[in-house]
Amino acid sequence: MRRAPAPAVRTHRATSPWLFLLPGLAVVSAFGLYPFLTTVHQAFTDARTLTPGTWVGLDNFRRMLDDEQFWVALRNSGLYVALVVPFTVLLPLLLALLVQKPLKGVAFFRAAFYTPVVASVVVVALIWGWMLDDRGLVNGILRVLGAGPVDFLGDAWLLLLSAMALTVWKGLGYYMVIYLAALGNVPHELHEAAAVDGAGALRRFVGVTVPAVRSTMVLVAALSSVSAFKVFSEVYLLAGPTGGPAGQDTTLVMLVQRTGTGLAGRVGYASALSLVVFVIALLLMLLVLRADRKEDR
Amino acid sequence: MKWLDQPAEHYADKLGADAAAGTLPDVVNVSPDLSHPLAAAGMLMNLDKEKAAAAFKDEYTPEAWQGNALPGLAGTYAFPWYLNTGPLFYNKALFRDAGLDPEKPPKTYDELFAAANTMARKSGGRIATLAGTPSVEDFGRYGVRLMNDDATAFTYNEPKGVELLTRYKELYDHGGLDPQALTNTPEKAGQKFLEQKVAMNPGGAHDLETFKKNAPGLYRRLGITDAPNNTGKPNMYVMGLAVNKQSRHKAAAVAFAHYVTNRKNQEAFAHKVAVFPSTRGSLEDPYWTRDDGTDEGRVRVASAKMLKGAVNYTPVVMSDEMKTVLKNEVAKALQGKKSPRQALDDAAAASNRLLKRD
């Protein structure tokens, strides 16, 4: 019997995977890689929106050290991570435990908790802005209770804390869903065994639930710390384009936006700032993942 | 001819992207603060140097042609298009409640500060007079010299500027400004005026419709006056149409920019929207001189009158970043974190540094 000739596709074995990758690679290169490399290059130039700029070495980074706004922004972005991440790791887990139970009407609560995730951050921030206004809903309630008014939107620290609360609240549903998936994989027998051994609800939470979903907690911590460090919309919308009273609530990404946009935008300096944001966010991510690996050992 | 409308929001970014990519349209709508960086980068035609364009110069009011001239660049870089000036709205009922004459709104800064102090005292700090902090236009109208003659350094930190900020600081301490004045955007300030939480707010003729629809109660007690002024010269905003220097259809572009901004078209445009023509003689038309009894007519006639002798106070070299610098330093002074003198010195120094790197 004669053997059939080898199929034509064999001769392209080396190139065909690349052909399949090509559309994706093209998109990533054009909209991800190329802008990234351009930003890295521009960070070392004095480019402006309308002028390409010349090589200035580390000038932009040196200037950053003298820039009072940079330190304020770095502090705020850092605080955002420090205060937002613990809440986004813990609260959604508790929420997931609550709605995990097959009670009547629980689907409604699951959907309700998820709603803020779907809502536009702009709309949500505007609503919060109205609620926190000196004559808004929150201060109205405080007044009835004989307290306040609290200047949520006029005091730099309260403003930042309000923005953090908004970020935590808006992210609850998203991380809750991630936790729900993880909780579904926790063997029921473990809980039963612990209960038989006389462990209470708290003991079971610490001893069974937390270890079982620990890798998910690390994932949530990594995701939320990077997004908290890069916060823009919540603070921009609540504190206004100047970054709160006297710019005291400016975050790093807001500073990038302020310096790099407009016709006189300092693109070189803004690129240098972006690079700093990128490196710190990357380090944060690695730090969280490393902490996980250490515990594994 | 292809006409593209762009929303005002992020317009500067859109122009920047187009300019950087070499796709700037043949004719561009610009205000002087936008035309300055474009012209400095050699992207706009100097109309004074282009015979075909300079020939039209006399069709526009001298103030408008001058308003599109750019310091340090020796020339006018845009055909004057429409002008605008904002009235200052005030709440007559709040004035009356505070024992102030609702028919005699403050005309000078002295009167403004006096009225605001009375308002704060009589309302027990509940009603503020203004919702925002002083802008660069306020410094201008107060009589502060904003820049040196060749526009290479800011001078609003001179004693006159310090005096204005010191008085605003006193006003803020006494409750004359909204507690959130340091962070209020113009939209938020407008909202507070609508809710009758502040007594005065700058605006434009288009706001009347909003008041009528959203706050009929306020509309019935609405007072309209000019912004307080110590110089006798009101502030105006100028819009222009610039021609792309690299345009491949220069003659057509000049002709089109002139066509849109000629007297006939400017007047027709200003009949449709609440703006004012910059062509010579236009504002003498009865439409802008005779009060037809409506509120729109009243605002229109009052604003048109203000435009005579008005100037664009905002220095054209002042970028958005420099405006933020000033706003944030003013806020520090109002909070008492810095003395007014120190705050203005710091703002001017930081802005001058930004200016030098142009």
C-alpha cells in the first residue's frame, strides 16, 4: 500500500504557531509594548506635548526629589494601599461567607452586593459626593443625631478616607465573587470535622476557612494593592482636579495626568512619573506573591 | 470642507494629539491659551505676516484682534471669533434676609467683602457669599499686575496681590466663602448657588435656562450684575479661528476662517447661541443694545455693554498646570498653612520655573 503524502501543514510546523499568534501579538505590540517603550524612552527626555524633546538623562528623576507634590502624591498612593488592601482582603471574604449559605432570597443579596461593581465609577463617585456634602444625606443624618456637620469634602484627610471607603465599597462585590468560587472548593467535611471537635464559628473561620482560601486571599491582595496604588477616578472625582484642598489629596496617577496633559504638558516628566508608578506597582505585586511563597515553605 | 465638532472637555488633549501626529486640521478653533503653545511650536500661521489674512484685520474690533495676539511671538495667530463675558448672578432673597439692599449688589471688591461679611454674620455662618476661591481673573479685576510686560514672569505676588489674598483669607475665616470653597469646581459652585446655599455665583447667559428649569424658586429672586471690578475693565473670553501653518490649502483655509468669522456669520451665530460677535460695529445693533424686556435680553444687553473696553485677564502663557499651582497655593493661604505673601511667592516661583522650561 502506498503511503499518503505528508499533509502540507507539516512543512509549516515552525511558523504556524506564530501565524496563530500574529493577530494578538500585533495588537499587544501596537497598543501595549510600543507605548510602554515610548514612555520609558521619554522618561529620559524633556519632551512636551508639541515638542519631541532631547535626552536629559536622570534629570526628571532628580527633579522629582525636589517636587513637593511628588512626595505628597507618593504618600497618598502609599496610604491608599496600606488602608484599602486589608479591607478588600477581609470584608469580601466575610461577605462571601454570608451569601454562600443557601438561604431563601440570598440571590438578591448576591446581586445587590455586586451592583456597585457594574455601576460606573463616575456615577458612584458623584452620588457619594452628594451624600458626603456638608448638607448632604450623611450630614443630615448626623445632624438629626445631634452630631456634625462633618466636613468630609473640605478636609484633606477626611476626603482621602472617604475616597478609600468608596474604593473598598465598590470593590466588595468583585472580590466577593472570587471568594465565592474559592469557598465552593473548601471540602465540607473539614468544617464538619472541626465542628465535631467542638470548634466554634470563629475557630472554624480561622482554622479551616482562612487556610483553605489563603491563595485566593493572596491573589486578592496582589490585585487590590496594584489597583489601589494606581487609584485615580475616586480621588479625582471626590477631591476635584486640583486634588483636594491645596492639592493635599493628589495621588501619583493624578500627578501624571496633571503634568502630562494639555498643550503645554510636560510629557517627559509625566513619563518619568509613570515609570516610577510602574516600578512600585510591580514591586508591590512581587512582594505580595513572595510573602505567599514563603508561607508555603 | 469637513466640519468636525469636538466637545470642550479634553479639547486641548485632542489638539495636542493631532498636532503631535501632524494631523492638525487646516482651520482650528482656539482660545489664546491654546493658540500660544501651538504658535510657539510653529504650527499656526501669523496672520499679521500673511498679506491675504492681514487684509481683514479692520473688520474686527481692535480689542478682539489684540486679544488674539500672543506675547513674545509678535503677531496675531487667529481670526477673532466670538466673545463672551459672564454676568455675576446673585440671590435677591438671601441679600434681603441679610439686611442688604437686593437692588444694590456690590460693584467693587470693597463692597463685595463688606456684603459678604454682613451675609456671614447675619446668617450665623449658614450662607456664604461665594463658592470659590479667587481666580486669576479676580486678581486681574482687583488691579493686580499679573505678569511683566514681556510675559516672562508672573507678578501676582506683588503687594496688591498679597492684599487681595489677605482679604480673602479674612473672608474665609469669617464664613464669607463656602466651607468647601477650596475644592469646589465651577460645576459644584453652580450647584450650590442653585440650592441657594451661596448668594453669588459667576455664570453665563446659558445658565438662565437652567435656573428656569431646575430652580424656578431661585429664578424668581435672581439678580444679575457685573463681576466686582476695581479697574473699570471687565474680563472677557475670546475665541478665534487659527490657520494651520502647514496646511496644504492655505488660501482656502484663510478664506474659510474669514468666512466663518465675518460680520454676517458672526451676528447670525450670536443670534442662535448666547455669545457676542467680535466684528466691528456688530454690538451697536439693537439686538445687543435694546432691552426687549425678557431676562435673556437683559443679560444680553448688560453683557454686550460690559464688552466695551473688556480685556482677557488670563495670561495666555498660563497653562492649566500653572492655574492649579496658583489655586493650590491660594488654598494653603486660606487654610492658614502659609502667609498670603509666602503662598503667592511660592506660586509665582513655581509657575516661573514651568514657564522657563517652555
